[in-house]
Amino acid sequence: MATATVARGAGTEVLSPASEDEAIAAFGDGAGVTILAGGTIVVPEMTYGYLKPERVLMLGSAGLTGVARNGSRTTIGAMTSVQDLVELAAPLGPCAANVADREIRAQATAGGNLCAPVGRDAPRGDLQAAFLALDAQVRSAGAGGERTDSVEDFLADKDGRLVLDISFEEPAAGGFARLDRPHTHDYSALTVCVGRLADGSTRIAVAGVDGPAVRLPSAEAKADDPAAAAEAAAQDVTFADDALASAWYRERTLPVLIRQALSELQEAV
Amino acid sequence: MKLAVNGVEHELSSPPLTPLLYVLREELGITSPKAGCQQGGCGSCTVLVGGEPRRSCLLPAAALDGAEITTLEGLGSPEALSPIQTAFHERYAAQCGFCTSGMVLAAHAYLEGGGGSERESIQDALAGHICRCTGYVKIIDAVSAAAGGDITSNQRWLPQPGEEAPVEVPGAPA
């Protein structure tokens, strides 16, 4: 049998694959499977009784970790900790460093953050914005087999997929700006990531909106003029309105963050 | 599932997805890790897993098979406090005590990792830990003192059976 069943407890079957191949086989088409990567989201959901999974796929022994560089391409295993990303170049490094605190970052994973659903009272998944700004590709398994999608396509249809790794070409420059958090345990109310790609194009993405992170094409079209880009940004977004910040506040601070991130980008080029 | 806690091997009977916090407190009776927010936000349940500080409320037992856990009980004893425990005592870094075991373990890991006495890096290391008494200044003082070696080593702070209290309490009967 490819996958060891650790034990049954509290009515849940626990699968603990020991390799990528075993993880893909155990995940199958994903039906009825809850993936437990770092556990920083899933475990409290179970503790508080919001989540009662039939089968849990624990990825801690499946490998899928590490940051690999091959020429100009960087590949990040899905189980790489967020802490292991903080030294990377902008926008990913500073975006990762802005997630929670050291202990949580050491446990939370790149794949988990990418797949983080919007929380009950706050948005999650800041790294989505960084991966969007980097034009990253997501390799995943699930129904229909393995496939590689752009981050946009993946975020639009991420349910039922097991992320294996995330890869991107080194950007020419990057920028990052976010609303400050009152405390490290807060999610960021708004996070902006920008990337100047090798072909000279500029991508701008924002997390903390209503749903997964999104690109801001109207702002991207005016990326050479930070003030104009900032003014154009809001038309591409539906703002979250939650316990962290009102939609009113987010709408008024997004232009400030766009200007900051684009200025950082221009200085870095 | 096997788990070594403070050097003692245990065979666990908790269901595999039970967070380590409840394994420690409810199955093994080790109560220094505190159940605060129970969702990773407060740091009062932090223990050392292989020497690294981790929130025990977020770690399912099945992810820890064979791991080595250190709780506050494994750090020192009243007869021989660890340097960070001595520093917390000498610098009055504990108030109600609820956050203390998590703070002490995170600070211990910080010192073991070669952390220095600069307040900013101590704040970064302890950023996930909430003290609702807001005793942060003295907590950071204590870690800074321990990092700088500015403490008395192995100070005894409890009288042993048959001994008098080491300090005179004003107004106490002679």
C-alpha cells in the first residue's frame, strides 16, 4: 500500500504519506480529503468544531520542502515554511516576513498560504499577492492528474487540488507595501505586491480584498506613473469589509500602498 | 505514537489529531503549557519541539511521532534554575504567570540560538507572545539581562524543607 494509515481517532482517518508520489496517490481526486500542511489554519478549525474532516492528509513527511534555484527559475516546495521565504527578494521575501510571527511562520507553509480560504472574520493568504506579482506557476495534482497553472487560474479553481510546488522566474525588481498590523497575530488588512518581470512588464496585485488576491490591470497599465496607477487601482477591486478594516478604509488606503510599492520598485530598478 | 517529553518516553493513547497541548495537559498531566486562545494567536502554549519554539495548540500528535518535546518543567528546577528562569525571577518578569512558560521557552530558544541583548531582536523573537498584564518591559529586560550574562547563576528562590525563608518579610511574625 502506497500510504500508511497512521491510526483512526475521533472518527477521522489520518493518512501520512512519505513521499510526493504517495501524497498524490493518497489525495486521489481530493473527494472528502482535508489537507493538513502546517496546521495553522486547519487545526484551530478542528479544535473549535468548525471542521470535522472524514480523512486528513498530513503532508509533514511527504517531502515537498525547500527552495530550489535552477538558473533564473526559483521553485518552492508546497511544504516549505513561510519562514524559509523571508530572505528571498521582494516582493516575496518581505511579504513572507510580514506573516504572523517567527513561530507561526516556521510552521505555516507556502502551499497552505496560497490555498488559504478567506477567514471567518478576516482575509488570509498574503503570499497570493506576491505569487501573482511574480507571474508564478503552480504545479498541482488532483482529478485529471497533474497540471501546471498560472496563479490566477489556480486561485480561480483551487478546490480539489493538491499543490506540489510554486515556481517563478527571478523578477528584475520587486516592491511590497502593507497596512501595519496592530499585533503579529492579526492578518494584514491590505497587502500590495509589485513585480517588474524580466520582459519589462509590471504586475501589481493586492491581498486583503473580498476573496483571493487579485491583479490590478488598470493600475498595471499606468505602472510607470505611480500616482496615476494608484488612482486607477480601486476600479479593479471589491474590497473586504470585515473586523480588521472597513471597505471604506481599504479603498482609501489602497492608493497609498500602490504608490509606496511602485516607488520601491522604481528605486530598485 | 511515541513522544519524548523532558527526556521521558511516552506511548500516547490520544487520537492522532489531538493537538499536542491537550496531549500534554490532559493525557500526560504536564500543565505548564497554557490553553489560551487555542488558535495560535497568544503564545501561552509554546513548547520546544526539537529545541525550536512551536505553538502546541497547532501541532497534531500524529505529526510529532518520535519528536522530543521540552516544556517549562524540563528547563530547570527550583534548586537549579536555567539562566532564563533566573533572569525572569531576578527582573520581576512574571506577573500573573499565564504567559510566562511560553515566554520563557521562546526566550530560552532565542538565547540558545545565540540571540543578543538588543531589545529589537528580542521583541522579534517574542512577537507572537501576548502578556495581558502588559509586563513586556520587564520581560524584555529579563531576556536582555540573560543574553548579556547580567544575572546570578542558579539562584535558589524557594526555601527548602526545614529552611527558613531566605528573605525577611516586613511585618511578618518573628
